[in-house]
Amino acid sequence: MGLRMASEQQIVRKDDLPEVGLDAVVSYIPSDIPVLQPVEIELVHLFDKLRAVKGFVFDVDGVFTNNNILITEAGELLRTMNVRDGQVVKWALQAGYQICIITGGRSEGTKKRLTGLGITEYYSGVSEKLPVFQAFLESSGLLSSEICYMGDDIPDIPVLRKVIVSSCPSDSVPEVIEICDYISPLPGGAGCVRDILEKVMKLQGKWPEY
């Protein structure tokens, strides 16, 4: 992918740039060559990261669901999920992506819903997510440099710092938003899962056509 500078008709190609961060990229380009703004260069790097994704790991509460829980008189906890999120999970699995769930919750209804979509790697009641994430990498044969993780709260941060694409819903806590590569414009439970899956699949040419 080349970045064409219209005034000089010169190209700075990503293969010519050092892989050591945005500041190094900017300083590497000669001062007499007009360059894109840092945010535009960063966007190019995000596209490169999205192209490397082979698997997804998701939190549940605040990602597949919103941050509200209905409590019945019998003490049951009820959650709502977005149907379109579920549809794209099916398409992603059919396209060959591996999908894993790591959640601190223990809802059997949530487990039934997500495993019913075809997700086989489902870990619930997890307080420390990083060891479980590492176990998933070993069992799946994937690398952390091939994973996109979406979470919304502080327990997700250790894993978010390990993956190639860290992502979150728009209503995540500030500490998560601060470190993520991609912040969905959609909140938890309102299509943020579909948003990140769709972006990766379209960029990689795996989005279904009808």
C-alpha cells in the first residue's frame, strides 16, 4: 500500500517504513516530502493489523450485551443480545475464523445462546482472563499477533495489551478506550460485535455476498 503525495508525486510505501511505532515513522520520512497527518498514518497501520486477524476473542457483558441486567422476582438475571451480532458470528465461523468467549459471568442462558451460534471455545466464571487467553492460544494454534480482542472494562486490559487489534464498544470505561486500537461507534449490545467482525471480513474479502 503506497501513500501518494500529490504535490511531489512521490510515494512512501509501508514496506519502507520501520515497524517501531508512529513517531519513528514520521521522523523517518524526509522533511522535504509532504506526508499524511499522523492520524492518517495510524489508520494505515490499523488496516494492516486488521488484515492479520485470524481469530477473535470477546468478553460478554458490556460487549454482546449492554450494561443493564434485569433481575426477576425469583432472582434470575436477564440479559439482552443483538440478533445481528449473532448472525455475523455465524458468518465469521463459516469463513474460518476462530472465535473464543472469555467472561466473568456464569449465565447458562448466555452460554446456550453463544455456543448455539457455533462457538466452541467458551470460558465462563473467569476472574483472571490472561491465563485463559494464553490457554486458548495453545489449544487453537493461533498467535496473539493474529487475534482481535473486544472488551469493555478493566479486567479486559491485560488481554487487550497482548493482541494485535485491541477493540472496544463506544461506552467502554475510559481506561479501556485509552489503550484500544479501534473504538466501535456502537455501544455494547447494540452491534459493536458485528461492527468489528464486518470490518475485518470485508477488508480480508470474506464478507458473504448475496
